[in-house]
Amino acid sequence: QVQLVESGGGLVQPGGSLRLSCAASGSIFSINTMGWYRQAPGKQRELVAGIPTGGSPKYADSVKGRFTIARDIAKNTVYLQMNSLKPEDTGVYYCNLHEWTRGMDYWGKGTLVTVSS
């Protein structure tokens, strides 16, 4: 079983920054993608950014140039640096780990990000 624990959410003013972290533990296959999804009130969950093992990151168009995803393989941790935050970035951010070998998806419980003045 794999557990994902997120941290770093909170309230920030427009234009501000936040850094999210997600630590994975348990039996993790080495070939995987870690990423962040978000769900705004009344909307479907959407991919924000993802980064595969040894691969290049991918971003939603809405966050390109503002968000940066990075991972520490040794620590099984993924980070999301969010700059120039906008009110439309508000939502619950979920960490995801996708294991390609077993076709499994694991999710964290989510952390709330609120961008408001």
C-alpha cells in the first residue's frame, strides 16, 4: 500500500506564492509519475502538473510559467512551487502517484489553497 501526505496549503493573496509538498511512503514501484491535481468548487478535478521518473514535467496551460513541479526521487517527494497565484487557482490540491507497472493510482487527502484578498 502507498500513502501520500500533502502539506503546504493555505490562504494567500493574489500575486503571492505557496509551495506544496507531497511525501510518498510504502511499496512504491520505481517507474511512476507523481503529480498534482486540483478541484475547484463546483468543478471537476483537473491535472495541474506531473513529472515522471526520469522524465520531463508537464503542466496545464493555465499554470505554465507560474508553477514549477519538482521531485526528489530519493525521498519519494514531489513539490509544487506556485507563484503569481490567481483567485482561479483556488481549490483543493491533491497529490497523485501513478504506477505504470501495475496501472495503479494513489491519492493524497488533499490540501486547500485559497487565493483571495
